[in-house]
Amino acid sequence: MTAPPLLAVEEIYTSYGLSQVLFGVSLEVAAGECVCLLGRNGVGKTTTMRTIMGLTPPGRGRVRWKGQDIAGRPPHRIARLGIGFVPEDRRIFAELTVGENLDVARRGAGGRWTEDRVFELFPKLRELRDRQGGVLSGGEQQMLTIARTLMGNPELLLLDEPSEGLAPLVVHHLGEQIGRLKREGLTILLAEQNVDFSLALADRVYVVEKGRIRFQGTARAFREDESIRQQYLAL
Ligand SMILES: Nc1ncnc2c1ncn2[C@@H]1O[C@H](COP(=O)(O)OP(=O)(O)OP(=O)(O)O)[C@@H](O)[C@H]1O
Ligand SMILES: [Mg+2]
């Protein structure tokens, strides 16, 4: 018997009140993969991640973690199973220092991630250790948001549009750091509008439009079919 994928989203329908946003979204992420969820503004990328995290439970469908349905569980319990969410709005504590932001996020003792290890990945944060979160640049805040989530020792990292609003050079640098996380074996689900940034990291791609999956395949298959990009991702 083969092991189930780490995460399997099965036919989820999610709405905000009367407004239906997801219409039967299914996707899988196997251990060690980097999977990208690509799509334009407002198609349901964040809602998919919020559904996985339990922040907006699905009206129908299942979210399986290692085979077990976790849909409907509260977010803190889902986080404790080993799913770390890096939200697009970078909710760091502005009044706390970088070091304190990391300390608050620490979960238990003896995990893989320590302050020293996140500083190895993000050397800039070591320099900024005593600086208040609120005064950091957008790129530095994004690093801190990722670093803070790593302190919870997730098995799966959900990254919601990490490149949004950042300068090209900062985006490039961030891509290298996420690439390092992937090479170290962390499993990643990345939601993005930035296709080039995503393809540099992705093993597989799902394209979402109006709450439905319109394409799924390897990064290579996506690259080779220019029409998908034209149809669902061109501005
Ligand atoms: N809290 C909410 N209440 C009502 N509607 C919402 C809420 N959050 C999102 N929506 C709507 O759900 C739809 C999908 O939004 P979602 O944030 O999932 O898209 P997205 O793909 O992440 O977009 P973006 O690239 O802009 O982040 C949009 O039409 C949005 O207006
Ligand atoms: Mg979003």
C-alpha cells in the first residue's frame, strides 16, 4: 500500500456568507514537494489556504492530512498537526522586536528550528534581532513572517503570495531562500500570481480561476503549454 499524500484537498466548496468562492477545488501535496497554486486576483488562492488551515471551513468537501479528514477542526489544532501558514498580510507583532516575534512563535522544545537556524537561513534577521517588527521593510517583514512560522516546526508550509509588493531584487533573494527550504526537505504549498517566481520553485502547478482548478500538471507541462498562461494568468 502506498502512503497517502501529506495533504489532499478533496472537492472543497467554501463561501463567505452567501458568497460562494470555491467550487470543488481538489489538490494534493506529497511529502517533499513544492506545489504552486497560481491564479489572478480574487480567484480563491487565499480562500483555499484559509480552508486548509480551518480559518474558513468548507461547506462541502474534505481536507485530508496524512489520510485523516481535518476539515472543521479549529485552526490552532490544525497548526499543531504540523501545518504552518504564512498569511499574505504578514501579521507580525509591530511592537515586538524581531527576536521577540520569533520567541512568541516557538513551539515546544527540541524542534528542528531554533532561532540560530532561522538566522542561518535569514542572516539579515540576525542583524535586525533587536529592531521592532513595525519598522522593518516589506522584504524583511516577509522574512520574519516565514521565520516565525518555521519556529513552529511545520512539516508543510503554506506560503500565501510571499512575493507580493516586493522589489524584484528582494523577490529574487526570497526565492533563493524558499529554494533552500525546499532542498532541506520542507514540503511547500505556494500561492502566487508571479509565474516566473513560482516556476523557479515548483515541482507541480495548479491553476485556479473563479474558484475552480483549470489546469494541473508538472511545472514543465505548464511551461510547455503557453496557452494556459495566456488564458488564466495574463493580465
Ligand atoms: N472575508 C471575506 N468576505 C467576503 N468575501 C471575501 C472575503 N475574503 C475574500 N472574499 C472574496 O472571495 C474571492 C476570493 O478571494 P481570495 O482572497 O481567496 O482570492 P485570491 O486568489 O487570494 O486573490 P489575491 O491574489 O488578490 O490575494 C474574492 O472575490 C474576494 O472578494
Ligand atoms: Mg490572496
